[in-house]
Amino acid sequence: MVDINNIVIIGAGLMGHNAAQIALMAGYNVTLVDIKDEFVDNGVAKVEEGLKKLEEKGKLGEGVVTANLMGKLKKSIDLASAVKDADFVLEAVIENMNVKKEVFKTCNENAPEHCILATNTSTMSITEIASATSREDKVIGMHFFNPPILMRLIEIIAGEKSSDESMDIGVKIGESLPCLRGKRFVPKVLKDRPGFIVNRMNAPSQIYFNYLLDKCDAEGIPWEQFDADAAGKMPMPPCVLFDYIGIDTLSHTGNYYAKTLSPDFKPGKVITRMVEENKLGRKTVQGFYDWSKGRPKPDTSKKAGLLNLELTFAIGLNEGCRLLEEGVCTGFKVIDEANMAGMNTPGPFGAGKKNWEKWSKMLEDLAAETGKDYLKPCALMKSGGFVKMRK
Ligand SMILES: NC(=O)c1ccc[n+]([C@@H]2O[C@H](COP(=O)([O-])OP(=O)(O)OC[C@H]3O[C@@H](n4cnc5c(N)ncnc54)[C@H](O)[C@@H]3O)[C@@H](O)[C@H]2O)c1
């Protein structure tokens, strides 16, 4: 396996600058690339700020100082020359296929032959991105969770032509990157399927939430009462969470899964209307709630009595079973551990082993009530076949 010394990170935004910080902390030489000086300078400033904060708290390690680490960081707005000595490239530019393909084409033409090209895409096909290069065996997905310095999970995704060696290098680099919350979990995702492991497992709950939001809307039930159903059971109630994530992002991912997995993921009436009215949540100040005075604190005294959180666990278990059926990962333990490392919540298989029969029946009823066939239990869930699996 080649020695990795020089890492080039393309895109100095939210994910790119944070990835650059942990790569420096791991001891690599890092070059941060963007399209304009101001963008790359902004990213470099954030890297320095992040390192300084850790240094002040004594978390950079014995004798390690920000200035020394910053000495190993270069910046560039010329991608072709930036990748000339790269051993490993991590692309973290905007989520746009044409832009990503253009970036990979330039990297392919200018990086040394041994260089691995990784993409941090959340939704796009690794195989399609790799097709812009003549080294498809050396292209992999490397999916970080936000922010990389705090979230332990990094999914390493195989495109159709990724070699075992490229995947092993991806895992090795992932494991070498420090995380403030403990040991990294860097599973291999064996198939290039939408959402990879953790995002995919959590995606179908949106079908259920969309159904309930539209029901509230039709029956004139205030969002506060819907959110009150989750009081004390979720770290953030659903509508506050949707505003926080961004209604446009929810709509975008819903449409993406509608195209790639099932039309049942299509955003509902409420979400579609909110996007049309530019009520996108925190970022536009108005969403389900008014954010002008900071995070809203809904009154939880009156409940709608609609949301059944047990159903969200059942939906997660069903999707976890689909991931196993499709051969996306090596076993259920990987899915549970990935969920914990990426979302800080337990995966569905622990509780699912005891509840799968009851939950299968609940999902049959939910699919009948909503008319969304994707919510029906898959064969592996219905048979409880996963209970006998060892890993
Ligand atoms: N934000 C998240 O929570 C998150 C989580 C996991 C993965 N991702 C993925 O990471 C990638 C980056 O997301 P982000 O949130 O950091 O976005 P961002 O908008 O914060 O940053 C993207 C950066 O890429 C730069 N850029 C655009 N075109 C470029 C080009 N041709 N060459 C170099 N730089 C270019 C932009 O100027 C910008 O600075 C996306 O693919 C996204 O899906 C994001």
C-alpha cells in the first residue's frame, strides 16, 4: 500500500475546512483548494481558529502547537497544480454532479498515477463521478458526518469499479483522523446505493412525517401540538428539527430518493408549499416557526396525539433490513454502530430483535393507512431472518 503524506482537499466550505483541520492534526501535509482567494482564505482562517481553540483547551497533544500545524497547510485556487504531488484527494465541493465531474477530470489529468480520488458527496453516485476519470479503480466515496471533528463515522463507499486496495487506503486514512468524541468508526459500504448506510436508514421516516404534516394541515392542527407529541422523546421535536435542517434541504433529499428509491419519498403538500413560499426555516428566519429570537421553544402542554415514535424505529429497522438484503454492508452490527457513530442514537436492530413481529404488523397497517407501499415490511423484516444473523 502506498504511503500517504500529501492530502489535497477541494472545497474550503463547511465540510472541507473541518476535514483539513483533522488531516493536519493527524500529521498530513494538507493543501486546501477553492475557486476564489476569499473562499480559501476563509477556510484557512477557520482551520486556524479550530486548532487554536483546541490548543487553548490542551487538546492538540503534548508539544503540538497551532503554528506548527498551520505550517503544513498550503492553500490554492489552481486545482491542476495543487494536485501535482497529491497522494490522496478529498473532494468536498458543492453537491452538483457537473461540478464534481469537472473537478475529478482535472484531478485525473494532473494528479500522480497512484493518487486516490475520494468524494464526500452525501447523495450522488460514486460510480458516475468516477466515470469522469480514467482511474475508476482509484475513486471511492468518503462520507463524513457534520462536523467531522465531532462525528465518529466516516463511510467508505465502493463505486462499481473501486479496487479493494483503494477502499483499504480510504479506511486507513479515515481511521487515522482524530475525533474529539472517541474512536473513529470507518465501515466499508459495499454497494453504491442512494444514501449509503446511515442517511438511507433514516430517510424513510420522512415519508411518515410528510404524511403526518399534511394531516395536521388538513385538520388545522398547530405544529406546536404535533411537536408536543415528541416532548421528552426526541432531542429536538420534528418541526423544530426540520426548520433547523432547512425545508429546502428536506425537499431536495426527498426528491432525490423519489427518483432513486421510490416515488413515495416525494415531498408532501406542506413541505412543497413552504419551499414555494421561501419559508425554509432557520436560514430564512421563518419556517414552521419564527426564528427571529433564536431557537423556538414550542409549548408542550397540548398534544396532537398523532406521532407514534415506535413507528419511526420500525421504519428504521425495515430500511436496515433492506440494506442487508441489497448487500450494502457486511451485517447488522455495522448498521447499528454506524448509526451510533454518525447520529449519536442507537441503531434499530437491538430493539428490533424483540419487536420485529409487532413492528411488521404496525408497518403493514401504516402502509395501508398512508397508501405508501414503501413502508411495507420487506421480506427479511417480515421473516425475522436477521435475528439469527451473527454479525
Ligand atoms: N454539510 C453537511 O452536513 C454535509 C455532510 C456530509 C457531506 N456533505 C457533502 O460535502 C460536500 C460539501 O458540502 P459543504 O456543506 O461543505 O458545502 P459548502 O457550500 O459549505 O462548501 C462548498 C465549497 O466548495 C467550493 N467550490 C465550489 N465549486 C468548486 C470547484 N470547482 N473547485 C473548488 N471548490 C469549489 C465553494 O466555493 C465552497 O467553498 C457536498 O458534496 C455535500 O453534499 C455535506
